[in-house]
Amino acid sequence: MSRILASVSLAMLVLTVAMGLKTVVTKHGDGSFVMANGTAPAPTLSQKNGPDPLPAPWKNGPDPLPAPW
């Protein structure tokens, strides 16, 4: 068996096992989604900046404002 054929066979085996595992997990799950935030409430727009105040939209740092077209 050549190395290329062995590599392709191994890749097909890994994909088949992964698809079978996915099928088993979805069949035995309760249908709930895993949330990145856990059980905490979803953050509001003002909480995305942490404890800092929200930046003003017109601030351009030390540079002057760009001229309008």
C-alpha cells in the first residue's frame, strides 16, 4: 500500500469516526445549545466596553477631523 493511499485511507477513517460521533452526540442530546456566555445574562451594548465609558463617535484621537468631501 502506498503512502498516499494510506494517508487518504486514514483521513477517510478520521472523517467517518467524527461523523459517527456527531451523530451519536446529537441523538443523545437534549437539543439545547452551548452558549459562550454560560448561564450569565447576555451583555447589553453599554457593557461591551467593560468599566470604561463609551467612546464618543466624533473623537479622532490627536488628529484633526477629516474634511468633508
